[in-house]
Amino acid sequence: IWLIGLFPLSGSWAGGLGQLPAVQLGLDDVNNDPNILPEYELMMTMHDTQV
């Protein structure tokens, strides 16, 4: 399952850089738990909202 992540990664406030690790940890937790969405894998494409 593809998710899109929209984060402020550049510009005067690049707060998305701090959010990315937390989002990735959440995706990893879901993907590594066989009881959550079995037979599926969550994947994310990310985009900079400041460009």
C-alpha cells in the first residue's frame, strides 16, 4: 500500500526533517507486526511541500 508523505523539508522551517524518522518508525512497526495488515506492506513516497 503506497502512502504519500507531504513534509516541509526545505525553506525557513524544515520541520519535516524531524517528522520523517517518526513516520518511518510507524511504518516499520506496522510492517513488522503480522497481526496488522497481514500480506500487505506499507510504503511511502515523500514530497517537499516547500518547493
